[in-house]
Amino acid sequence: FMGEGKNKLPVPRMKGKPVVLVTACTTPWPLNLLLGESRGALRAVRHILKYGGCRIVGTVVFPGSKEREVPEKLLACAKRLGGKIG
């Protein structure tokens, strides 16, 4: 993921690779945004992937996953983003 350059500085090895971030949390919809459940995890992973040189194509967030099935609209969004990868 990360390598070392001539000056002992980190060098990204995943330069330009497309990535889709997918997260699901059991916290219901308005609370996952207010409490930072999804946003905090996405921010941390996005930060790490950018250091590695990855290109983030998009994100898919599914709040309230404990109580319901994945909606068709969310599946269509995930398929569309998956098509952008390769």
C-alpha cells in the first residue's frame, strides 16, 4: 500500500486505483449523521486511502441495517459505482 522512497519518505503504491467505500451501521438514519457513526468511519478510511494514492469513486452508506433489508435504490447505486471501477 505504501512504500519507501530514496529519502526514507512514504511513497504511494496504489496511484490512481479506483475505490468505492461501502459502510453499514445499525444506528438509524438521522442519528448516524448526528453522532458521526458513518461519517467518522468514512473520513478515517478516506484519509488512509488518499495517502496510498487511491482515487475514491464514491461512497455507499446504509444506516439502520439491523432492522431492514437493503433497499433496491441503494443496490442500484452500488452497482453503478461498481461499474465505474472496472
